[in-house]
Amino acid sequence: DAGGLAATISAMRRYGDDAALLQIGCGAIANVANDTSYVKLAIDAESLEAVACAMKKHEKAGELQGDACLALANFASDSNGPGREALLDTVGFAPILRALKVHGESHGKTKYWGLAALANLTSSEGGDAKDLLVQENGLRVVVKVMRANRSIEEREVLRMGCRILTNFAAHQRWQDVEASEGLDEAIQLLNLKSIPADLSEEIIRTLANVTFSSGEG
């Protein structure tokens, strides 16, 4: 309830040096934000600020960063809801990109949910979020994470990366995909041995949207 969430955020502010406590707090906020009917309540309680502060305070704490990225992904999951806009206005892409730069090659939860948050934030037709991500060189960060995880074992991470590229290509932003070397990376992924169907479909969707939007088909 609102009282429990307020108490959680208060504890996160009071014990900001305790990474374990902040991780628990981020996990609790992620659970609240996973229910769209509570997202507005979480926004009003300044949950987004609490998560961003925790991420900045403990950049090297992989488990905390993973739960924090999960929380941000949940806030942005409804493209028509208040969470996505509030996240962009209050927090932006910076903490997610920082987490991916530090943990994108090593920590499974952080790299998956960090990319999921970016995918959710760029999923709508509007260009504001895409413009901001490009300005912050975010697509290059995405491609770097994909390169570092180019294996079948990391197919969920790769699939989420391709989804971000598709979000751009499907809305006439193929130049951004090409400039970030995302097109080359998608082609390289097709060379993986024993590529699973779901990843193959996501890669082909990316390539098809780039081809269609560029008029090269």
C-alpha cells in the first residue's frame, strides 16, 4: 500500500550507503510498478528518484543495478501510461546506460533488464525518446552490449537488443540503426550456429524494417 511504499523509500534515503537495503528497495518498487494500477502512486511517492539515486550511489553493485533496471522497465512497460513519460522526464536514459556500460558484459539481470527498459521506452511511434537516446549515444551502447554477448546462451539479451533496433527501423529511423552499426551487428547474428527461432525472427524483423524504411527492398 501507499504507507508501505513511503516507508520503503524513506529507508532508502536514510540508509543510502547500504547497497543490500537499496537493492531490496528497488525490488519492492519493481513489484509495485509491475501493476499498472499502482504506477501513478509509485510516481507520486518519488519512487523513480529513489531508484535513480540508488543506481548512481552504487554503480558497481550488479544485483542492485539489475533490480533497478527491472523497476525502470516496469515503469515504462505501458507506452500509454504515466510511467513512461515520468521516467523520461524525471530520470531519463542516463542511469540505464551507465548500468549497461558497467555491467553489460557480465551481469545477466542488468544487461537484460537494462535493454528491456530501453526497448519499452522507445516502443511508441513518437520520436522524443528515440531522439534522446541517439543524443546520448545510447544505440551504440546497445550494439556494444550485443557484441559482447554474441552467443546462443545470451539469446534473450540479443533478442532484446534487436527489439530496440526494430523500434527505430520500424518508425523510419533506419539511419540511426545504420550509424550505430546496428545493421552490421544484426547481420553478424545470423551467422550464429544453431540460432533459435525466436531470436532468428527478431533479427529478421530488424533487417526487414531497415530494408523497408530505407526503400532498398
